[in-house]
Amino acid sequence: MLLRINAEGDTYSFRFSENGKAWTLLKDKVDARFLSTQTAGGFIGCLFGMYGTSAGQPTTNAASFKWLKYEGNDPVYKK
């Protein structure tokens, strides 16, 4: 299973794929302004990472991540 997060300005879009070719939209144009320094008051930036949880419940499940690919296309860094 693959997860794609597109951060475009103050919105995020989330998609998943089982084969890396056909992508299914989970949620489009999610408002991410609450992650900004202006709104959150002192927050210094967004960090993407992989995380697994059982939400505090006992479990024998495991999460395994084979790779993470990041493509930084933020216009702030294209000066």
C-alpha cells in the first residue's frame, strides 16, 4: 500500500495506491493553515514521517515501512 501527500501552499491532498499506478483520492484540499507559524503561534514548520499506532490498545499487529520518498517542491526553497 502506498500513501501520497501533496502539500500545495496551505492545503494538502491525500491519495493511496495498491500498485503505484492507479491512485485513489482520500481527501482533497485539506486546510493546513493550522500548521503555520502565524496560526499555531511559534510552530516552526511541518514534518512528514511514517508512524504506526494501535491507539493505546493492546495489539500483536506490526507496521513495516520499506521506503520513503520525498520530493521538495516548495517555492520557498526555489530562490
